[in-house]
Amino acid sequence: MPRIAAHTNAAQREQTQRKILDAFGELLFSHGLPGLTMTDVARTAGVGRTAVYNYFADLEQLLVAYALDETGRFVTELKSDLDEIDNPVDKLSLYVRAQLEDLTRRHLPPGPAMRSVLSGESFSKLAVHVGALNQLLADILKEGMDRRFMPQADVDGLVQLIHGSLTASAARRNAGTPDEERIAAAVRFIQAGVGAVFGDDGRPATLG
């Protein structure tokens, strides 16, 4: 029997794990989390049920791994997109839109809402990534206030309120409202909530 090089074996394991995570994400999108089983994930991934358990002890561990993977990629991509925008009000709009579009795609609760589906220990593992999103939003709000595009306010409080609004909007995604209409309404609501103002040309304006 030919010997398998270590790097080839590692690559095979990484490929299998990627299949499992992708299958889990596909099932979240098509069916949601309630009722989802490890057997469903194995079948969709095209691997044995035992293979799934070799990587993840249970569905909660798989959910945490998926959330960490998705959130990490999401934050990296979002930071890159935000770097292309100068105006903090437009940055806030992009942040809100990106969050809601991502939630619609993934069917995964945002930030604090993960507490409702995870144990305290598992949720704590997401703290670094949840904190990264909180900090990203806080930086946008601070910039908006420093540059007088938004009135001074409690940044930490606004971060909690905005993420709470995103959670509520995500929960209403199946209520019959088209996604684009719902997202546009959420963007306007949050812009108004932070006190952003606009000129006659429709562009964000500084406070008088």
C-alpha cells in the first residue's frame, strides 16, 4: 500500500471538514436549524455519519465551528469593503446591509441572538468574533460622531440597539416582505436612529 504523505492526509482532512461545514450551511439555508441532525449533514456532505463525528462531537460544536468560520470570512470581507468608503454614514449603511444579506443567506442568528441556541460555554467561544463585529460597528459610529455626521451619543448603547434591530429584522425575513425592501427599510431606520442627516442631493451631510 503506498504511503500517504502527511501534507496530503492533512489536505484530505481539511477537504472533508470543508464539505461538512458547507453542507451544514446549505441545510441552514434550506431548512433552518430546528430539526437539523448530524445524519442530515453527513448525507448532504456525502460522507459517513461517523466521519462527521470524527470532526464534531455534536450539532452544537458544529454550529460553533460554522459560525466562527463564516463570521471570520464575513469580517475580513466587510473590512475590505469598508476601506473603500470614506463617509461614515455610507459605511454604516454598508454594515447594516451586509449583516442582513448575510443573515438571510445563512439563516444564522446574529451576535447576541446566538445565546438563544447555544450553551453559555459554546457562546463564549464566539466572543472574539462577536467582539470583532461590535468593534467594527463602534468604530464606524465613533468616526461618524468625530466627523460630525452623527450627534454625540453612547456608542456602546447604540451598538447594542443596532444589533438588536438587526436581530428583529432577521426574524421577520419570512413574513412576506421582499428582502430588498426589508433591508432598505432597516438601513433607513438605523440611519435615522443614529441621527444622520442628508442634503438636498440625498448625500449624507454634516450637522449644522
